[in-house]
Amino acid sequence: MKSEIYKRINTGLILFFLLILMFVSKTIYLFFSICIFSLSFIEFTKLSKLFLKKKKFKQFIINSTFATYMFLFLLIFIYGLNDIHFKIILFIILLICISSDIGGILFGKIFKGPKLTKISPNKTISGSLGSFIFSMLTSSILLDYVFNTELLNNILLGFFVSLSVQLGDLFFSFLKRKASLKNTGNILPGHGGILDRIDGILLGIPIGLVYILILVFTG
């Protein structure tokens, strides 16, 4: 158990270091963006084979839909290569997504309590509340410091991003449950596959960007 925790901590530190490198280097940013999304698609195709089994046509439709979504998601990151303001916003939303995961793990481990849903037995109501709290705090601190925006808007951004992250996480947990899989891969020691790490982010970042665009055009 302790070795598993150490693996998670070490892998988490490495990922955080890579995140910093991605922010400061365009080459590393583009390289890892393409790698992450390519590996995620490979993991998803393996997952779809298991939960759809011999339904080849459905597999093709689902995989094509996911590939299109991932391509559009990758375009969002590529757009951030030459626009520093967009890149900062993107990384702030990413940090809010990460805070949602951290809050969920911490509150879930400390307070435990009733389960949130049968889809993912490890998730608790206290963990869900922790996700919201950490996301809203991170959003309020970062946006106030960087953009000096209104507190209510900052809190709402954190709330909607966390909600999206949790829904995305539950969606992929549902797919893994149907496929009888614990993780989508084992490339990250202690964390599973790439898709296991970015499942919530895949919904959290677009929703966060949409919310900010609404603020920009209505503000």
C-alpha cells in the first residue's frame, strides 16, 4: 500500500514538472500534447473493444466520435502555442481541474462517509464536496491574482469546472465498469493509463473555456 502511494506521489511530481516545462517551452508543449492525446485515443479504442465486444460498427462510430473530440481538444491546445493570454487561461483551468481531483481524494480519504454512486464505489459525497471546495478556492485565488475578476465569477468558474470534471470522471468510470477494467492502462505507475488521468479534464477544460467566453462577450 505504501509503495503504491509513493508511486502515485513520484508520478504526480513528474507530471507537475512536465506541466511546468510545457508552459515554458513551445516544443515540449506541442510534443507532449500530441503524445497525451494520441495515447488516450489508443487506450480508448482498447476500452471500446471490451465494452462493445463484437459490435464492430458501434466501435467504429464511438471511436470516430472520440477521435473527432480529441482532435478538436488538441486544436485548443495548439491555439495556445502563440497566444500567451489564452495559454495562461488554459493552464489556470487545467490547475482548477487538478485541484478538483486533489480535493476529491483528500476529503474522500479524511471524511469518507456515504458513497456518491454505484458507478464508482470509491467516490464519496464528502469527496465530491471536497472537489468543489478546492476548485472554487483555486479559481478564486488564481483569477483574482492574474486577472482581478469578480469573486462571484471566479467561484462559479470553479464550481462548473469541478462539476464537469466529476461528470467526466464518472462517465469513464461507467465505461471501465462495463469493460470490467480498473484502469485504461499502466503507463503511469500508481495512476494507471493516460486516460485515467485526463478523463475529467476532457470535459472540464472545454466547459471552463465556454464559461470564460460567455463572461468576455457578456461583460
